[in-house]
Amino acid sequence: MFWDRFKKPKTPEPPRATTTDVQFKNVAPMASGKVQTSERQCPADCWETVERCITEMLEGDAEFVTLTLAEISSNVRYVQSCLNDDGIYIELGVEEGGHTRLISKYCAEEECFDIFEEFFREGTVSDRSGYSPTEFFV
């Protein structure tokens, strides 16, 4: 304790720069939808399969879950989510012309299931309030 008085305080690291100006290639057309986790990839042929993958992510058995559909009714191509120290993080892959941008937010468990289910059944995410462009480190 005595020596602690003579130590120089640690200087905090400067914040890293971020950008939201990131574009991804559009997903190539697919014959059928798929759901993918860090543990497996399978056809998204029924809601129960997607629901099971989300539950595995929430229980810590999978790092993420991504649902991509063959047919969409809006410009959302895929929904993906992961669990981190801050909660449930969810992203939408939104097609804009020849590229895809990500928008994201944190949500509660029930909302996560609702977002995936609406996307699975209707091919859209109707309520995009609270989403903002995803930030990436430069």
C-alpha cells in the first residue's frame, strides 16, 4: 500500500476510432433459407429449428445465430444475434442496391425471439425503431 502512493497512475488508452461506413456483398440467391450457429448449419424449414438455435445461443452453447431466407418481402436479407456482456445484440443485414449494411441494437430475450419469428414467417422486420448503423473499428 505504501508503494502504491509512488506509482504513476495508468493512463487510459485513447478510444479507438470507429466507422459506420462499411458495406458487405449481398447474399447470393438461395434455393432455401438456412439457420446457422457456431456449432451447426441447417435448413430453416420450421420455426422450431430456429427457436432451438436461439435457445442454444442464450444458454451459451452457441456463440451466435444467423437466419437467412431465400425469399424476403422487404430489404432485410438476414437477422443475426449474439450474447455478450451487455446483453442480447441483434443485427439486421439490410440490402441497399448492390450492397448490404448492418443495423443493430440490444434487446430483451422475448424481443429477440419475436424479431426472428417475424422474419422467419414474413421475411421482414417491421419495427426498426431503436436500430442504428453498426459501428466497426477502423
